[in-house]
Amino acid sequence: MAEPMILNLDELIPETRYVTLRGEKYAVNPPTVDMYLRVMKARQRMKYTDKDLEMTEQAMMMIQLACPDIPEATLASLPLKALTALSDMVQEMMEDVVGTEEEGGETGPGE
């Protein structure tokens, strides 16, 4: 008799990473479906707005979703280089989970 197939979703959830900011350790949570949907909607809006402004706002949104324990005021007061480094980390985590951008479009769930 064949054993029933069990999909272990826990195996698909990446481990939480951490960053240190002003002496405090903060979790950088793996991307969620909600985060993916919000980022994709923000990218759609970028077609019609100031790309630099929209990219910075998108980076802030991604970081706030991934690192909800870091106060928004703390993020806003970071040097741009630090914000970019944290944004890159979150973006890398998202690409690991949902796929990477390829020429001609985005890849994501089901693509």
C-alpha cells in the first residue's frame, strides 16, 4: 500500500535572517504572498510615476513588511547606503522565493 503524499510546507519556508541596527538585532522575515502582491502592484504603478521616488518608496515598503519591528522613523533616518543594503537583502530573499526578473518580464508563482 502506498503511503499518502504529504506536502511539508515548512520545508519551503526559508529561515529568518537578521540585521543589526544601532545595536539592536532585528528579524528580516522571509517574503510572504502579501509582500509579493504589494511589490508587484507597486511595480505596476512605477510605469506611470517618477521611478526614483517610486523605487525608494517600494524599498521602504518591502523593508517594513520584512522587518516590522524596525520603526518607520528609524528606517527613514538611515543613510541611503544603509537603506539600499537592507533593501538589497530583502530583494534577494524575495528572488530566492518567487524567482528572478528575466528579460521580457517578471517571473513569479506559476510562471
